[in-house]
Amino acid sequence: MSSILQLSNITKTYFLKSENVEVLNDVNLDVGKGHCVVIVGPSGCGKSTLLNVMGSLDGPTSGRVIVDNIDISSRNDAELSAMRNQKLGFVFQFHHLLAEFTCLENVALPGLLSGEQPKSSYERAEQLLEKFGMVDKLNRLPEQLSGGEKQRAAIARALINDPLIILADEPAGNLDERNTNKLMEVFLSLKDEGKTVIIVTHSLDIAKAGTDVYDLREGRLYVM
């Protein structure tokens, strides 16, 4: 297996109310290129913390995180920001689309922020939205989109810089069954195109779509 992300002996401890709370305890994970990894567990078990550590949004208390052969544990903030922009795409439970921007503008924004020419960013954004069946929604504001459409726009935005890995935190948490199924079809299509997808969720139904499925319990990962 060709690895794209590795976690080695990851721990994460928070100091809360005069005591140490260990959220992650000696987590090890090796993610292959083109795999769809699903990590399940109840609310509060540390899934989001783990995803944030993978994506360098939060640092581990100890251990190493390696993304595409880069040990991100030793990188400074500027280097981490550049790495996230180039190699990672994030999709959250709440889409975080900017209310004053159109769907097209929201999707194009990360490309523009990376220094890409506006024409190229907007063309790429339109192609992604067309791919996800939203070519007729380009000029709509987020408030004019359904929940499922907002999440598809968020995925398109995560893909605008052609990342190696998509990290998704409860992406279907606010969707009904129909839109959840549509969303999973999108994720599986990305896997089929060679993208690596990592999803954390409480849903066992979503776990069925994973090529590798893990259970996070008491801060440790277990193969399901």
C-alpha cells in the first residue's frame, strides 16, 4: 500500500478544570492513497480532535503526523498553512459558506487566495459545480440553496486546489437520508478518481461506504 497519511503514537491531552483530560491515546493509522477511511464513534469521543490533528488544525501533545512524506509535526505555522492549501481539503458538518458570496464565488475563493488567476479559479469552480449537478446554482447565495446543495458546494470548494486528501467532519450530520446518500455518492466518486477521503462520523450507515473502517473508543482506534 502506498501511504498518503500516517499517524504514529499520537496523543492529545487537554488541561481542563485542574486536571488532564486525555482525548487521544497512542493512535496509529496508515492511510493508503485512493482509500476511503471512515472513523466512527459517538459525540465527544475525540473524532473531530483526531481529524484536526490529521489536518494540522491542531497539534498533537506527542507523536508524529506525516502527510505525503512530510512530517508536519515539526513545521511552523506558515509552512503548515501552505501545506493545508496545497494538499488538504476540508468539509465540515456546517458548510461555512460565506453568506454574501454566490455559490460560484464561495467555491472559487480558496483558489483566489492561493494566488491563482481569477479566470482559472472561476472556470475550475464552475467545472466542479457542474460535476456535482449544480451548474444552475452558480449565482445563488447560500440562503437560496438546500442543505444538500450547500454541502456539495462545500465539497467543490474543498477540491478547488486539487488536494491529495479530503478530510470530512460529520459531513451528513444535518442532512436527511436522501441527501446523505447523494453526498456519499460524491465522496465515493472522488475515491474512484484516486482521491483519498477520510470521514469521521457517528453514522454506521456512512461507515458502510468505507474501504477502511475504524472505531474510536477511549482515545484509541480499533479496526471494525
